Amino acid sequence: MSLIRFLRPHPAGLAAVVAAAAALPAAAQPIGGDAFAAGSAVVAVVTVPKPWYAPQALIASRMRDTVPEYEAVPGLAFKAYSFARADGAFGGLYLWKDLPAARAWFGPAWFERVQRERGVAGQVRFFEVPVAIDNTPGGTPRQLHAGAVGTLVSLPLPAGVGRERLVAEFQAAVPTYRQVPGLLLKAFTLSDDGRFGGLYLWQDAASAERWFNAGWQQQARERYGAVPRIEWFDTPILLPSRLAANQPAVPGWAAAH
């Protein structure tokens, strides 16, 4: 199967894929979310192995062809098309309004299509988002040729710290993160495997590198007693939804939307 065919929008349209997924009983891959609180937003981190023969520029071009279709996906508040720096896998960093919207998209039809067309399994990871911020008044704008960078940070939950306390600390940290230079978005995250952290979207690599310096990592180790895990993504396309119905109802997000 060619790369071009895989990246092209589904011939029946993305709405048809959503409908097909909703009609099937269960996801083809366990992707989490069973313990998420009702009303929380959801981050989905998607990676698909990149074909060895396909340059990143070609894949990014094919990604841009799908933008009009993704603009119409119900419940999708934001998508940053992405390339994982660790292995070059392509995919996306998604912010969904809620868990039902995310599961409707990443249903059995999605996994089956990736396996059929690529011959490999796509990976989807879900994270609960009880708090999220967009630091651009009116919302981060659409960019089809961005130099943005995404970082996914996670740490094990400290002993004795429950969800309620952690969410309160997320909310208390919002004013600090609104002042971080170069930070476009942050989704504060919790995961089913007992970790917490955040998905950050930066306007450029330099902004991210200034924040995640040696001093930040040392402070994280001292405060939480663990080494933070940081995954890096190049995000050449930023696609926000301006539909009010797609926006998550979580603290922090409404201030910019």
C-alpha cells in the first residue's frame, strides 16, 4: 500500500469512519480512559511507524491534504500533526472535548484501517485532561507550515497524592504557565498507569529547550523523587477547531476561546 493512499482522507469521508466505528462494539486495541472523570477533556497521542522510503517533507505534504476533513471531526478541539523525534513515527497530538468523542474516532475501524493499509499497528495513548490552557487570546491560530514543537511529560504519582489534590495543584499552576515564553498550549494530564504530567505545545524548539533545561529536570527529581520522562515531537501543522461545540469544558480552556 502506498504512502499517498494511506495519508489521503478516507474515500467515504471522515464522518463515515466515525459512524462505522460507533457501530462496532469495542476498540481493536485497549487505549485507556475507563477511570477518567466525566467531563474531562482527553489527549490522544498517535504514532504510526514511518516508511523507510518516505521523506518527512512528503508525509507533511500529504498531511496538509487531510486538513479540511479533520476540521469537521466532531469533538476534536485541536490537532497538532506530529513526527516523534525518537523514531520518526508520524501521527498527531489530539485534544478532544471528552472521552466519548475520542473513542468514537479511535474505534475498531481506525485500527483496522491502519493495519490494513500500512501493514503495521498504529499506537494510540489516551490521557485525561482535567485542566488545559491556550495562551493565545482567541486561541492558537491554524498554521500549515509551523515550526512548533510538542513535548509530552510524565512522572509517577507521588505516594499518598490523590486525584483531587493533583487537580487542585494543576489549577493553581495555571497563572504560572500562562507566563511561560513561547508556550502555546498546555494540557495537564493524568493516565491510567498512575502517572501525571502534561502535553505542551511550543512555538519553537528554542522555547521548549529553555524550559526543559537541567535546572528544571533537577527540580522535578527533587520534588517528586523520580526522573521525568519527556517525549519530543516536531509539529509542522497546527489545526485548532473554532467550533464552540468542540471545545472542552475544563478549567483554563475557556479563557482563550
